[in-house]
Amino acid sequence: MKEFKLAQPQNLAQVTSLPSDQRYFFLAGGTDLLDEIKNEIIDPDVVVDLKSIPDLAYITSTQEGVRIGSMTRVSELAAAPTIKTSYPVLHEAALSLATPQLRNVATVGGNLCQRPRCWYYRDPQVECRKKGGSRCYASGGRNRYHAILGGGICYIVNPSDLAPALISLDAEVTIATAKGDKTLTLEEFYTLPRVNIKQENILRPNEILKEIKIPPPKNEGRSTYVKLKERGTWDFAVASVAVSGTVLGNVFTDIKIVLGGVAPIPWRLEKTEKSLKGKSVTEDLVKRAAIEALSDARPLEENAYKQDLAATVVTRAVLSLV
């Protein structure tokens, strides 16, 4: 492992004004970054410890909804009464994440910015396309856990549990930059490999995720998170789904469905949303809508099972809310 310096800034201005002549990487909880460093996937000149910056960990309720600081620990998010009561999908997603020990270290911002778990990317001896190479080894190699949607030049999957939940809740994120804060939807935060093969989001050098904002819960609003994983204990999602909507009787007047574990970004099922909105929900309707939306999938040799699995988690989640 290459030696690196540790910087401990005291405010965000010191972070956003860092010089550009060195390779900086930001340390939040460290559960992912330190693995990348130890496995020689990245070689930072300087690691910037964000824990030294005060006031980045909080959960605050206002008339405009809930504000969550990026350095808030996942365990604090899972335990917050406001989250459990008003945003069940986020509470369930937080509890599904890793183990109690890791949740007590991992941060909300770190989970949203987590790097892909692809075994080719994580192998220091493999120079895949994401690391500057000329090919995606998953496309013709071992690809049981890789993307079935949005792949093409790179078949990573987004590993975050919190991202699908927050996108289903119409969450926004605030990014600290040298020119001031900028706000956009969390859905806009993520980018496909064809946009930038080396990044999974829009963050530029010296920009950091500062805050997440969730609108107030809606009357008659319901939500849930369903995650399927290969092992019963700690594991990443093979397929997951976050569903949030407004239900009157057994009719969704509004619904948002976001898949995890099947694409390089949290994947909206807009076709399914349109098929279900305003209609009396039946199991047959949900199954057909999910299968139709997933007909766009392009599985690889070993992961076609994810297509059926994704339709199953969508059906299970939607029916649980009516």
C-alpha cells in the first residue's frame, strides 16, 4: 500500500479549495475507501477526513420535510423515530444495510457514493475498462451479480441500499462546491457508464455531498423496501426495490418504483409506474406491468435470473402496500 497524507479540514471551504495538483480522496465512514486503498484500487496522495468537519451529522425535521447531514451514521438514520414513522422505505433500507457494526460506522453520504463491488474492478491485477483498460471483463466472463439494465460498456451495479429508497421519496441532495452549494435531485446525481466510465455520479474534484433533503410525507402515503440477497446475513442486494406512493383504497394515485442491484444506477421503472397509476391493483396487473417493464433488460450469460427476480421483488413490494 502506498503511503499517503491525512488531511483534517475544519470546514467545507477548506475542502472545496484544495489544490488540484494532488490526488485527493474523501474519507467518511471508511468502510469502502479503506478497502479500495488496501487492495490498491486507488492510490491517494492525500486522504481527507470529513469527520473533522463539525455539523455534517444531523437529522432535522422542518415544515419542508427532513434534512439529513451526509456524515450521519446509518445506524442513527435507522433509529430515528421520524424516519421510521414517516418514511418506512428509508427505515427498512437502512436496516437492511450490512451489519449493526458496519451501520454504526458507515455514513449516509458514504453509502450514496459507494463504489461498485464488481470483482473485476476490485481485483488489483485486472485493468478493466473502469480502471482505464480497454474492455469490460464481466461482459464475457463471470457475471452472475452484474447489471441486466443500463450496462453496455460496463456492467457494474450500484450497491447502495439507501439510494433507491431516497429516490422513491423524491429526495434532493446539496453539493458543496468552490462556487457555493448546488442542489439537484438524487436521481440526477447518478450517471451511467456511457456518460463517464470512471465515475458513478456527477461529483467533480473537491466537491462533496453535503446534505439530503426529503419532502414531507404525503397523506395516505405508503412505502416499503424489499431486498433479496444470496446470503441471509450481511450481503449486497442481488435485486431490491423501493416503492413509495399514495394509496386510496387499492388504487395508487401516485407511485414511484426504483430498483437496486440490477443496473449501474438506481433504476426507475417508469413503465410500471404508468401501468399501475390510477388503476385498481391486482396481483395479475402488477406482475404483467413488472414483466413488461423488465423486457428492456439485456442479461449476460450468468445473470438472466435477475430479470425474474426483479419482477418478483416489484410484485411483492407493490402488493404489500394495498
